[in-house]
Amino acid sequence: MYWEKEIETMARPALRDLQLERLGETIAQAKKSTYYSKLFQEKQLDKLTVQSLEDLKKFPFTTKDDLRSHYPFGFAAIPLQQCVRLHSSSGTTGNPTVVLHSQADLDAWANQVARCMYMVGLRSTDVFQNTSGYGMFTGGLGFQYGAERLGALTIPAAAGNTKRQMKFILDFDVTCIHAIPSYAVRLAEGFYESGLDPKKDTKLTTLMIGAEPHSEEQRKRIESLLGVKAYNCFGMSEMNGPGVAFECPEQNGLHIWEDYVIAEIVNPVTLEPVADGEIGELVLTTLQREAMPLIRYRTRDLTRFIPGTCSCGRTHRKIDRFKGRSDDMIILKGVNIFPIQIEKILMQFKELGNNYLITLETVGANDDMLIEVELSDLFTDDYSVLQRLTKQITHQLKDEILLTPKVKLVEKNSLPQGEGKAVRVKDLRNNT
Ligand code: ADP
Ligand code: ZN
């Protein structure tokens, strides 16, 4: 039932027609909000009726700052009495952002997540455990309603408490879990530390991982530790939450659901579209949202369209594993580096564990990078072995990031680990 064949495999021209029809509805709906009605008037877009998908380019981008400065209800396109849920992101730098949902919005979102989960093999006979935080973090309720919609037995375990997570997985014959990558690793380690092998001792077959950037190497590691297939899932609260794009069984890129969003990829500096297949910033327009439509929303997430068709038969375009957010980029000595490039190298060394921390610091007149990485269980205190290993890692990192970082191997479980998304970079530089 959640294999929506007609839509998922729709011929591209028909899919574009559907997008055009929904874009017209979205723009009409957006006009009902304070923010867009004023903006459209200012830009003389209020009389424009969209004739083709190209017309979307006439509309300005919407940014997180726009959401913040029209906090809390400037984007509401229906009366608040008709809204049934509000999600808000934490406001560490000024006002938080608010996303409003009508019941129809929540239904569409649940269907979208159910579609993703069905695609990677979840059925009503499965037992699904969600290890993400609930509350405002949309990975909680988003997966909860998606899995329930599909009919799976769903366990809202929420974040943390690894002993309890493991007990549930064992006692309830859990087959599928959702976790952020850093937590998937911790859960796997929890099993091994208790003398259990999740590959043999659990019924787990499938893992959905997302919410933070992770490398292909990290995915492979997690798959072999837990004995599962791991599928990359992408979403953000501004676009409902999880389910915006999801990997199919090919495990080579994420189908972005083009009946729910129009996706563009632009150069983050010039804001012009990049050439097909090139990396840029993902920009999304909602197509089925009634309470709070967003037009050309700049996600700040960097990815690319994967050219060509997918052998799974779905026609919705695929985007590549995320490189990170534009604001995750480290600029050190004039070189641009993404933490994910560092992770990719570290994960290739079986001597290394899964936790690492990049610290940027000013030493004398120079800015330097220190990479602390935990050793795996193969820990040895033989100084010359460790020294050799450090040298090899440094060498490979230099090839990847074109700078020589300081590498420090530390004991397992000695780096800080929070409950939410992992903090990989600490910037202690002067003048930043
Ligand atoms: P916050 O902005 O507080 O992190 P969200 O929970 O809405 O709020 O997080 C959305 C962001 O998480 C995305 O914009 C993206 O940067 C990141 N993200 C989500 N899924 C993935 C994924 N599969 N790979 C990489 N990054 C992801
Ligand atoms: Zn596919």
C-alpha cells in the first residue's frame, strides 16, 4: 500500500506537470501569509500566474533568517485555529524558527515517511524502534507516525539509555531501527561491551540513518558492526522533517520526492544553478503544504544531483550523500575542508574507533588543526606501533585535505559524547 507505484515511477513529463499544478497551488497558498503577500507585492509577483516550472526562478529565495525575523507566525498561510502542530528549532543565535502544520500536512508527511520506509523493506510485520529524540526534534514524531501509518509495531524508545535500547531490541524482536550515525555506533558498541553480537543475537536487518553528515566508510562500518543494511535518510524541520529524500535499495544516492518538493541546486555564492552533476546548495520549494508553504528555501546543505536513472525503477531524481552544510566548511590557511573528508580517512583504519574531534586552534602566529581520534579495541600501548600508525594517518589526511594536521590517538571512550547530533569541530582560533 505504501509502494506508491504510480507516483514513484511516474514518467518525468507527467511528474513535471504534477509539479507545475502543485506549484501554482503553493504560490496561491503562500500569498495568504503575511510574509509572502508583502514580498510578492514588493517584487510585483502578486499578479503572476506560473505557466512553467521555469517561472519559479522569478521568485526570491527564502532563508532561515527570513523565518527568524518573521517569528513566530509571519509565514502562517492558514488561521492558527486550523493548525494542529508547531515545531520549533532551538534559537541559539537569536529567534528560533517555527514550522506550523495542519492535519492535512501531518497526514501527507506520515505518508511520505511511510513511502520511504516501505522502499527499504519495512512492512507491517516488522518491529521498528526509534532511537531519536522526540519533542521538537522531528526525527522523533516524523518516524513514529510514518512507521505507524505503514502498520509496523512501533517503539518510541527515544534517545539515550543504551542498556534499555538493547533490552527492547532483544525482548521485542526489533527488526528495524532509526538512529543518527553517531548513536548507531554507540548502540553497536553497547552490544559488544555486554558480550553480545548484534549480528547473531538480534533480529535486526535494517537501519535508517540520517540527521547528520556521515561518510560511506562510516556507513559500511555501522553495517558490519550491527549486521544490517543502512539507508541514508535526509530531512529538516523546515521541510517537515525526515522523508524529504531517502536511499532506495540500490544504496547509491537518495531519491528526492519530487511530488512533495521542487529541488534546485545552486552555487551558494552566485545563486545560479550549477551544471548537472555538480555540487551546490540544495534549494527546496514545498508542493503539498497548506499551513506553511516555503518557496525556494535555501537549506545550506551541499549535495549534487546524480545524473542518470536508477535501476530500482523510481523516476524521482537522486541526490548524493551530503558533503555537509555550507557553514560546516572549515577554512584553514586558505584551504576549504569539510569534516566528512577527515572522517572518510579515519574510518579506513581498523585500528581506530568511531569517535573523533577536530579542534582548530591558534598556536603562536599560526592556526592549526588538531585531530583527536579514539583507538578501537585493538588498542596497544606499544609506543612505536602507535607512532607508526599516527604517521600513516597523518600522511593520508594530508593527501585528502592538503594540510598536515596534528593527529593524536586517544583511548576509547575518552572523547566527549552527547545525546544529540555529534559535535565534530571545536573552533578555538583567535579572530574567528
Ligand atoms: P537543526 O538545524 O537544528 O540541525 P534539523 O533537525 O531540522 O535541525 O536538521 C536538519 C539538518 O540536518 C539538515 O539541514 C542537514 O544539515 C542535516 N541532515 C539531515 N539529514 C542528513 C543526512 N542524511 N545527511 C547529512 N546531513 C543531514
Ligand atoms: Zn532507486
